[in-house]
Amino acid sequence: MRQELFEARYGERWSAFELAIGASPSSRSKKSKKKAVSNKTAASVDAVIAAADVLPADEVPRRYREVCHHLALARDRHYGTALVRRLERLVLAGHQVLYGAHGMEGGVGQFLRHGFPALVRKRFSYVLASALLFLAPLIACFAVIQYFPDFAHVVLPSEQLANVQQMYAPDNFRLGAERNADSDFAMFGFYVWNNVRIDFQCFAGGLLFGMGTIFFLLFNGLSIGTMAGHLTHIGYIETFWGFVAGHSAFELTGIVLSGAAGLMVGMSLLAPGRQRRFAALKSRMPDIIGLVYGAALLTFLAAFVEAFWSSSRIPPVEIKYAVGVVLWIITLAYLALTGTATPAVSSENKHYAR
Amino acid sequence: MLDTLRTIPTPEGIELTLKVAGPVPRAAAWSIDLMFRLIIVLAVQAVLAALGKVGIGISMLLWFALEWIYPVLFEVLWQGATPGKRQCHLRVLHEDGTPVGWRASVARNLIRAVDFLPFCYGFGLITMLLNRDFKRLGDLAAGTIVVHTERAEKPLAIPSAEPLIPNVSLALWEQRALIDFAERRAKWSDARAAELAAHALPLTRGVSEGETAKRLVRMANYLVGRR
């Protein structure tokens, strides 16, 4: 068949298909059709409605296969480039409409109730490794400084220690007026910006074969342990521990989990098994991203508590300790006891494994 | 075949052709996005300055959102393109040619932090140059590609002329070249058309220079089936 005849015979069908997928790019076809109506002139409104009449939605897949067939023919018969291009564009658009509808992935509520705690347990070995990398230097530094106070100056520069010391000085705390709500909010913005970014870096550092993650975990463990040890040793116990008690559960868990995600990235690259490295990484990506989501949410929560509760000087320190302990119990119980692995998690795996 | 074309087999037994985008247009798109984000931050900050410390908090949150959430939201909800990418006619897709989803977009945008190292997308650029699809580390990890979007072109019409049977039997690809020539004829000056037509020597031998292009168009008319 000559090109002109081919085009004359099927041109209208292609146009109808083009209109149908252009007017309904997703399952929300009604909405976008309305939008198209409001945007276009009366003439093309008719065209859109006509397309919907000519090509009902359940007809689209069959028509798509037809266009694929025509493209194959056009290529095989060496029809002109412009025609082949046009058909390629149609096929690509159709492919994206038909295969692109993955739908929502269970939603945030579902993820928090079931998926996330189950995921943390499923990947417990990574969580444990990350916790050890983070908490071992933290506890070690803390303990060493109780006996050899000068060790603090080995780990951190003296100016930084002086800075921290001044921040938590009891006189400073008692004399200073209660911080008001607007500076609380400014600090909230800062904590979110800074702390969640640290989580993300912890995770992304895994791409350097895990070295970035290990570095960030050790580094944060060392510096937090040193500061805590130093402040405890010089006796700023109530101001420091009273301040951090509230948000420590969310904050430290967030770091550990983002570290676990980073370690998973690193391990996928180092020990991909019988796959290529990035294929191995991709197949684990749903779990990894799940951990990062969860860690980011926990850190966000921590920033909220840190800005609006931890900084408050009204409640007595005993209450702050109590709240801290309760939040730790809630966090650990949530991760350890709630949630069951849902089919949603495994179906996402399929999508990535393709 | 051009080096930047990638073919993806589909279940229909056909191959999709995607044009992968290289570092230069992507850097341009990123710069445009950066400009947009700076404008937003500066504009909002001007307003928020009146709010004092609450304003500082809000602008911190805003900067966080623009840094980490802006690209993800746009890529997933706006046909795979941030405003900058749209300006440069780029689009993010899964490797299989389907529109990018939440998880892949989040992955590729968080790993931006590594691509940016050691400074100004150093790792990202090196990685892009080391693989065929111009993927930065984030793209490799998330399984995404950035492609040029095809702009819908007006169908080119072959100028109609009296059909002429080619005086030499032509292979399929030669016929196709002739049709392409005729389709694009309207875009060239007469001199340029004559220059190109001169390459088809066996078809145009002995024809005066002003007539060669016309002769090829007539043959193309025959080839597409006009009688």
C-alpha cells in the first residue's frame, strides 16, 4: 500500500486516538476533559466531545494496539519520516497512558499504620547495624569523658564546646525569659531544614558504597556523645537532659533509620548478588525509600517537639524526663509491635523489578 | 542511528524511541529552576520580613520545601517536568518509558545530594558521561531517564506535482530519502534544494540545475502513490 492511501485510510482513526488520549491523560478523565473544555474554543470543544463519542474509553487499548501495528507497518514499508514520527509520538503517548497508571501506593495513613513498622522489622539487620554505628561511639565518648574529661577536647574543637556549654549554662537558662512563640517557630523552621537534611545526606551517602553513611553515623555519634558527656561531666544535667529528653526518641530513631537506608544502598552496591549493581539497588529501592520517608517524618516530628516543647522552661524537669521516657516507649513499641506487612509493600516491589 | 536515541521494547512487540537528554540542556533546566526558586524565596521573604521571627521560620520551611519537595511534586504531578525542564522541553520517565512515579522521583531527587558532590554536580556529571543514557547517580538508583519531549509538528505535506516514475529502480531506503526530501522541500531556498538534489546524481543527470529539485519532488509524488 502506498503511503498516501495508508494515511487516507487510517488518518481519521489516528486523530480520534490522539484526541482520546490527549483529552484523557489519566483515570481522572472527566476532570481534565472539563479543563480542556474551559480552555479551548467552541470548535475544539465539539472535537473533544466528538472524540469521546467516537472512541469510548474501553476502546482505547484496542485502538492503541492498532496504532502500534500501523507504526510497525510504516517502519517496515519505509514510509516517510514525518508519518513514522507522528505514529511514534502516538504510540509513546498511548504507552504512557496505558502503562503509566500505577495508582496511589496505599497512601500515607496505610504506610504509617502498617507498612513502616513492618518494614523496619523486615530490614532489622540494617537498622541494628546503623544503630550500632551511631550509638557505640556516642556511648563510648560519653563514658570516656566521665573519667577523662579532657578527651572532649580531642574530639571537638574547644570553641564549639565552649559554645555548647554557654547554650546550656544553668544561669543562662534560669535568668533568660521564656522564649516566645515566634522565636519557637523560627527555630522549628531551622530544625526541619537542618535535621531532615542530615537524614537525607545520611541516606544519600550510602551511594558512596556506604562510606558516606558510615561517616555521618560515626561523626554524629561522636559529636553528640562528646557534647552530652561534656555537659554531664560539668554538671549541666538538668538543662541539657531536660532539653533533649523530649525529642531524643524521634530524633535519634530518625537518624538510625535513615542510616539504615543508607547502609542498604551501600550493601546493594557492594554485594549485589546475582544482579548488576544498580539493578540490585533498584529492586531494593521501595524498602529503602520507605525507610527514608519514615525517618524524615520522625525527624520532622522531632523538630516540632524540639522547637515547642523542649525549649519551654515552664514544666519542671521531672516532667520533661517523664515525657521523654514515655515518648521513647511509644516510639519503640510502635516500631516493634504495630503493623503487619501488607500486600501493598510487595506489589511495589514488582513495579521496580520490572 | 544517532547515539542519543534509546529504544524500549513494548508488550505490543514494537519499539519506542526516546531521545535521551544530555548534561547541557539539563543544566540549563536546573538553572531555570534555581532562578524560579530564588524568585519565590525573595518574593516571600519580602512579605515575611514584616512577620519577624515567625517569618524566618516560614521561610526556612519554604526553603526546605523548595529544595526537597518542589522537584518531586512537579515531576510526579506535572507530566514529569519541573518548570525548568518544561522550558527546556525535557521530561523525566521511568526506564520503561512510563511516567515517573512517587518513589522513583523521591529517590532521584534525594540522591541529588550525592550528585552535587564534590561541588556543582561533579559526581553527577562524571556519572552522566560514563553511561549511555546520561543518567546521573540519582537516575541510576531510581531507574529513571530524562528525555527530550517530541514537539508536535505540523504534518509536512509533499508539494503536489505531476508524478514521475524514477528512471532508476530505488531501494526502500532510497525511496524514503526521496520522500523526506520532498516533505522538507518547502523549508529550503531554491539554491539549497538544488544543492541537495545534486547528490542524487543518477536521478538528476542531464537535468538543468533549476529543474533538479522539481524532478525529485515529482518522483516523490509517484512514490507516495499519487498517480
